[in-house]
Amino acid sequence: MDHRTPLRGIYVPLVTPFAADGTIAAGALEELAHGALDQGAAGLAALGTTAEEAALDAAERRTVLRVTAAVCRERGATLLVGAGGSDTRRAGEALLALGEQAPEAAAAMVTVPAFSRPGEAGVVAHFRYLAGLSPVPLVIYHIPYRTGQPLGAAALLELAAVPGIAGVKYATGGIDQDTVELLGAAPGGFAVLAGDDAFLSPMLALGAAGGILASAHLATARFAELAGAWLAGDVERARPLGHALAGLAGAAFAAPNPTVIKGVLHAQGRIPTPDVRLPLLPAEPARVAAALARAAALAD
């Protein structure tokens, strides 16, 4: 199905806040969602890595989806939802279920198959199959340092031409020749979205459409300002802001995501606890304090 959705701007992949008894703090999640949109986010991303999706049971995932979908529906905002998996058949089933549970989802973020390392041809075949049956467009989540599967620019550009694939969350851990080639040749209607927070500014300078960025929880308005500055060609404003936000991103990822971000949000009184679920452990107080100070400086 070819139902491309224009994707541009900053998308906040929401954490899943937990109450003191370990249940999902749905009210806090709703407030985080509204807060991100109030500060200029183009939309929200639900049930991604930042949400600790792998540690949620089916009922909890439905709760997260219900809350975020309701906020985006009310606000007319774009909702991206993590779905899929490394097995093509099960990924297809997950996408079909998503179409029933959240028909308002603008796109599904689907990770490149992990661990199996099927090669570039296998990855292309995987996404071609999923795009042909998915009721919502796909955003490829390319993060080779987690999946173990590299993809060159040629493979991503081949997928960019597939009907039903709306873009890629590009998180390769750096900017290299493949990055430049992809951004230079990406067709209209295919959004390259930065997925490595520290590299947002150079990615925007090279032509990225925006980003899906966990650290945008902590300074959503400034991330949105950065995206707007590069879009307007305001280099004098964009360059120093990009450096400052890269510093915030470095502090936010000084411990496994989303532990520092949850620590900061708790310190700001925005979520009831900083709790994460095993195998994650809470971030050390010094790391939380460092990120909190950078967020405060950006707010000033």
C-alpha cells in the first residue's frame, strides 16, 4: 500500500513512567505527551526502546498506546508506534494488530531484523514484504550497533522507493559516506530522521527532515527551534544551539537509555519515580545531576 505520510520535525519517543507500586503512571504519561506537543514537537513516538517496550506486558503496551493515541488524536499530532520484530511473519502480524488497535497511527517504526543478520538483500526482502501488507506506512529503524546488521546507502535508497515506506530513523552512531549519499539522494516523500541525538544538528545541515530523539524530553522547545533554524537556513542561530543540544544528548546518554532521562524527569517533578525495569538499573545521581544542569541551562 502506498500511503506515504510526510514526516518532518522533532518526534519525542516517550518514556514509560512507573508509579511507586510498579504500575504504569498513565496520568504522567499523558502529561508528558501534552507537554512535548505544547513545546513544539511535531509528534510522539510510542513503544520504542525509550519506552522500555521489551519490559512491558501486552496489557501495559495497550495502555501506552491508548494514552498516546488519545493525545495525538485530540491535538492533531503525528503518532509513530514501535512495532514489528526480527521474524518477518510475526512482524507482519504485529503490524496488522497495530492497524486494529491504533488506526490513527501515522506510521510504524520497525527495526531492522536483529541478531539473525540476514544481509542487505534479506533486509530489503523483509521490508518489501511488510510494506505490502501493513495497514500503516513504515519507518525503518536502522540502528546497527543494536541489531548487528549494517546497511549501505544503496540498500536504504532501494527501500526508499518501495510504496508504503515513509522514511528511516537513522541511528548508525556517526556520519559517514553512506549518510551523505543517503541524504543527497533520498527521494521526495521519504524522510530521513536522525536517531542519534548528538548528531541531529549535522544531520539537519545535510538535509535530514527531523529527528526521533529521546533527549528531546528534556528540552523539546530547543530541539524544535534547532530544526526550524536549519530549515530556515539560519546557520548563525543553528550552529551554537546544535552544539549545546549535543552536550545535553551526551549527558542524557551517559548511562543506558532511558535511565538518565527518567532521573531528570523525576527530579523536575514530571514523573512520579525514576524507576526502570530490569535489566536496566537507575542512573547514578551524579549523571542525573549533570543532565539536569544542562537542561536547566538550555531552559534559561
